[in-house]
Amino acid sequence: MTAVLLMAKAPEVGQVKTRLCPPLDLAQACLFHEALLRDTLNLLRAVSSSRYLAYSGSRDWFDYHSPDFYLFRQQGEDLGVRLHHSLQFMLRWHEPVLCIGSDSPHLPPAYLQQAAQLLEQYPVVLGPALDGGYYLIGLNRFEPLFLGMPMGTDQLFTATQTRCQELGLGVGLLPPLGDLDYWSDVQSQRPHLPQGHTTRLLAQWEGHLPP
């Protein structure tokens, strides 16, 4: 059975979704992150798979809100290092593994199914994000793909494809998907958000923030 791994930060003011400020303030950005995270947890609960969560920050929030996920702490400062260690740990116990971030409630469940199918043909699956990164990583065995990668830049997807080519790894691709990093992303992706914590929060803010 395919395992799913969620990489997530605890909702802590000033530590999450700061690129949404402005128009949000830091407290609102934290609330928005928490809403996205809760909706993403629900997305993965609807998938028939083993569920894992690699967290950073305080564990308390995750103990309360995700007791049905196996929790372990991320290791390392850089996202590439954290991905490296988290997937290395996961792939000791489960093959294959799908990994997503905590701001992906708009990820269609069919994409997760498609990714699992692609891993039957390819050792690596990537879901390209519109900003040049990726929203999903799938591996059917551990590969050193993430150390030294330009995380958080528009070159990440291309650089990862290049490393896969250097390692002789075929890559299966999912359809592109938008991120939720900036307020313009929230505006463009809002029609695709499922009804849940995030859409209710945005409705509460209606009229007080840019459309």
C-alpha cells in the first residue's frame, strides 16, 4: 500500500505564511495556515493509505489535531535537508511514498491516485507547481534528490528533473497545480478550494481584505 507523508509546520504566529503579509497580518496568516493544514489533513484522511506526518515546531498541535497520523519530527534547517531525512526514514518502512506539503487542500484526490499508478512505472513522480517548484513528490525507493536543491525558487522543478536525469531516473509527471504562497495565489485558486476550514475563514474575512 502506498504511504502518504505530510510535511507540516505547527501554526505559530510569525513562522508560517508570512508571504501573505500584506494584506494579512501575522496572526491572520497563522490562522490561514492552520485552516489549510486542517483541510489538507482531511484530504489525506479520505485516501486509502498509511498516513504519516513530519512536523516542525511544537508537537502539541499535531497530537491534538492529527492523532490518526504517525508523527515524527523533521530534521535539519534547510527544506532540502528535511525532505532528505524524512523520505529516507519513510522509505525504510514503506515503498512507495507520496509526499505533499501542508497547504494543499485543493489537490484533487485523483492526482494522488494517478501518482500512485505512475510509481508503478517510474521511480520518481513529481507534481509541478505553477511557480516552478512542485506540490508532490513520489518515490518508490530512496534517492538523493533534494540536498543542495534551490528550494523556494522558480528553478526547483527544473533542477530536480536535471538531477533525476543525471542519476538515470525516469520521472512521471502529474498535471500542474497552483500554490497558495501569495495573496494573488489565494485569489486565483479560491474557486478550487474544497468547502472546509479555509473557505469558511475566507468568507469571514469577506469585505475586509482585497478580493
